[in-house]
Amino acid sequence: MSTFILHALPAGEVDTDAPVTVRKTAADREPCRRCLRDAEPGERLALTAYDPFLVRSPYAGDGPVFVHADGCERFPSEPGVVSEQVSRRILSVRAYDADAMLTDATVLEGEQFRERAEALLADPGVEFLHVHFAGPGCFAFRVDRA
């Protein structure tokens, strides 16, 4: 049994009607943060700002995220289920305490995600993890104990 569970859009749905939203057509493998799958070339996307934090802290703030502009199914948050986006990217995994203060951070290949996430969540001082795509730095998903 896995010790973690992934959550897409932990702070609620993205406002795709926000004034900063940009509509575009997927060209390669832009990652949707709602379904946690890569967009197929030609799919319509919305790029907008999103703050994934549930607790206010100096680390909170908006960052860019893609979602399918015409909607999609939310990622099925189930213990141990990992998104297709994990294995094909370099990830920045950031651990936070209950006050949303950073306690640890690491950059790793996606294949190392499961082992590192379980190790970080084994620390009783860690409340949750945020995962970002290391290159562009965009928020990907939240990780909690299962």
C-alpha cells in the first residue's frame, strides 16, 4: 500500500475566465493540471495563474498552469496512483510543514519520485509536498499522505 496520494488543483478549480488567461493550441506535450495528462497536439488549452496553497505563507503565490480549455476529467486521486506526467520529466519536490513553511526540497528524475515522496512524507514534520516541473518551475500537483 502506498503512503501517498496525488491531488490535482488542490486549492480548487482554475479560473479560466481570469483576465490574465491566454488561450492556445497544444503544440507538444503541455501538461494539464486538472487531469494530469499531457495535452495532445491540437487540443485547446488555457494558460492562467493559480495558487495551489491551502494555507497562506511566504511561499504562496500564483504561478502559471495549463488546463484543457474545454474541460476534462479530474485526475483520480487514489493511493499510489501516479500521473503519466511524472516519469517523463525532471521534478522539483518541495516539502512543507503545517504552516506551509518549506522544510526540504530536491530536484530529481521522475522515476525517483515515488521513493523520494514516501521518504519525505515519513518525516512527521512534513505535512504535504508540492511538485513542480523543474525546467519551467510550474506547479504540477500536491502530494499528501494516503
